[in-house]
Amino acid sequence: QVQLVESGGGLVQAGGSLRLSCAASGNIFSINVMGWYRQAPGKQRELVATITSGGNTNYADSVKGRFTISRDNAKNTVYLQMNTLKPEDTAVYYCHAPIFTHRGVRDCWGQGTQVTVSS
């Protein structure tokens, strides 16, 4: 069994910062891409950022220059540093990773963590 567990959400004023963490655990063989998605009320879930095991990153245009994704491969953990937060960043943030186990690949999502940015 594998799972992703997120932490670090909360309430912050506009212009502030938050750091999200997501740790994978279980019978993990390997993880290539890890990513963060978000879903605001009444909207579809959208990609925020992804990072490969080699460190290649990809960002949504709306967060470029403000958010930074990073990972610790030894800990199977991905981070999202969010700076200069805006009210429109308010959403539930989800960690995602296809996790390779000895029984095949499992498409895993975290439970979600709420980020609320007040104006």
C-alpha cells in the first residue's frame, strides 16, 4: 500500500508565504514525476507545478515566479514554496504522483490541504 500525505496549508494574508509538503510512504519502488494541483470552489482541478526525479520543473503560468517546487528523492517528499500569495491562489491543494511498486504503478493523490489567502 502506498499513500501521499500533505501538510502545511493554512490561512495567510495576501503577499504572504506558505510551504506545502507531501511525503510518499509505503512499498515504493520508484517515483518519477511528482506534482501539485489545486481546486478552487466551483472550478476544475488545475495543474500548479510538477517536478521529475531529475529535477526538471514545469509551472502553470499563473504561479511562475512566485511558486517553487522542489523534492527530496531520498525522502520521497515534494515541496511547494508559495510566495507573494494572492487571493486567487485560495484553493485545496493536492499532491499527485504515479508511484511504481513491485506490483505495478499506482496513481496516487493526497488528501488535500486548504490554502486560504485573505485580501
